[in-house]
Amino acid sequence: MAAVTAYIGLGANLAEPRAQLAAAFDELGGLPLTRLVARSSLYRSAPLGYAGQPDFVNAVARVETGLPPERLLAALHEIETRHGRERSFPNAPRTLDLDLLLYGDRAIERADLRLPHPRMHERAFVLAPLVELDPEAEIPGRGRAVDCLARCAEQRIERIAE
């Protein structure tokens, strides 16, 4: 299988979020048939949905992978589990969240896998680091990521020093 460019969203707001993301970047680069090509800056964002929790630290990684999207997503879930991720309720605080955002230009709509990631086009904490890595990024079915980001201008997000 030829390598495909994929984008992965990273987020954490528990247990030293910056350290969680740094370790996750390392682990992404160690996945089989996968090479970490680029990583965005870190961004701080307010939680969405459940507000009674600390701010998140977010980033995006660009990888080249020979893994099919299902195997890549399973590998991301394994990394989350190693970092103590618990799925207690929607939008709960978390030690690490890894989302498969884009996998080439594939659009998949299944119960176990949705690409592009649902709601990514509505979330500045995903779009800002994605646009940083690829200003020309396209979200299948949604258009240019930079245009989606402009529509999220009311969401609080800031680039943070590493």
C-alpha cells in the first residue's frame, strides 16, 4: 500500500497536558508503517460542551502512513489507553485525545469510522494547528480549512510557547 498523508488531532487537559502531547508525538512516529512528518505548535483552548474543566492543550500532527485508516485509528486508541484515557461522558476531561482528522482525501461514513472527523470543521482548536501545518488543507465535503477557521472566530484559542 502506498503511503497516505493523514492528520491527527491531539488534545489533553489532565496530567501535565504538554508532556502528554510530547509523548504522543513520539509514539505517533513509532507506529508501524508510519512516519511523523510535521507537528504544529501547541494551542490553548477553552473546553467545548462541558465547561467545568481546565483548558485544553491541542496540536495537530501530519503523518505519512501505510496503515489503512481502520488500523491507524485502532493504534491511536491504543496510545490513548496507555496514557490513561477514560471515556466517562461526552466532552469529559482527558489525559489524551487522539482523533484521526483526515486520511488523504477519503470520505468514510461508518459507525466505527467517520472521515473527515465529524465537527472538525467547527473547531478552531483543530483548524488553527491544521492550517499552520497546511494552509491549503481541504476538508472533504466542507471546503478549505482556512475558510472553516474564519467561521470559528468567536472560539477562544491561543498559540502557546513550548
